[in-house]
Amino acid sequence: MNQREISLLTLLTAIFIGALVAASVLAAKIVMIGGLVVPAGVLAYSITFAMTDTVCEIWGKERTRPLVNAGFVVLMLVFFLNVVAIYLPPAPFWPNQEAFASILGSTSRIIFASLVAYGISQTLDIWLFSRVRELTGRRHLWLRNNISTLLSQTLDTAVFITIAFYGEMPLLPLIGGQLVVKYLIALVDTPVVYGLVYLVRLRLGQATPATGNA
């Protein structure tokens, strides 16, 4: 890889990991979107699939697997630091330990759920995307993007919601609401991935008139 490729891959990796961590923290809050009940981290987490699909399209699954592995390591680090922060004794004059432990305590469970769901869904996403790409070549990016994202997001949602909120909140409304929002985001995600792929190839001097139909 040349320096320009390294810089672009580093940027996409940074966005991926930033969105991944943000999703794990934000998911502690349950919000209403158009009457649907969803964790607040749903948008941030959807960004991670756009990043992996873009990287997989440009550099292949060999470059995407280290990206996913790095995200897994970062999530484990965040989980560890989160637990340490909860159990460190607060300063005598700091009155917010109970609220801090309440919020970050639920976040620890959510991060654990994210680790499990993440490992399963991202592996499936990369495999599906790569498999469809082998069958279609550089054509039909929309097809492999949607197939890999929709199926992996469905599995991710079922696993994540079950582990994160079992026994605390109604699971079916959360799973159903998150799936609807994720499916809508996936439709928007397709032109985003097209745009990212085109811009990266343009920066690498690989863009051609056929790129838009890839």
C-alpha cells in the first residue's frame, strides 16, 4: 500500500472505531423515533457497516478483517476501563457516584452485548459482502451492500438486544423498532457507500466512468 492508501484506510478505520465506541455508550439510553423504541446508538452503529463495506469493496476482506479485529480489541478495552472507572473510589467531595455507576453499569452490560453481537454480525457482513462480490465482480455494489448489511444487522439486533436488555426491558418492541430503523438506514446507506467508494477510488486514481455502476 502506498502512503495515500494508508492515510485513507486510517481515516475510515478511525470513523469505524469512533462510531463503534459511540454506539456502545449511547445505547444506554432508549429513545423514541417515529413511534419506534430503539437504543440511541442505532445510528452510530449503522455507520460501522458503511465503513466495513467501503473498505471491503476497495481493499477486500484481507484488509477488512484487521479492521474488525481492531474494533473488537477497542471494545474490550472500553469495557475494562468502564468497569475500572465504576469501582475506583470517588473523591470525598464528588456526589455523583451513584448516578455514574447506574449509567456506566448498564453501559458495561451493553458493551459486553456489543462484543458478542459485533463479533458475529461483522464476520457475517464481511463474508456475505465478499461472497456476493465474487459472484458479481465490480458490478452491483448496491446488491452486496444491502444483502450483507440487512442480514448481518438483523442477526446483530437479535443478539445485542437479547443480551443487553433481557430481564430489564421488553425485548420484542426493542428488536422490532431497531430493525425498522436499521432497515431504513440501510436504504440510505447504499448511496453513502457508493459515494465513499467513488471518493476513495478518485483519491487513489482508480475512478472510472464505470465506477458509479460498480
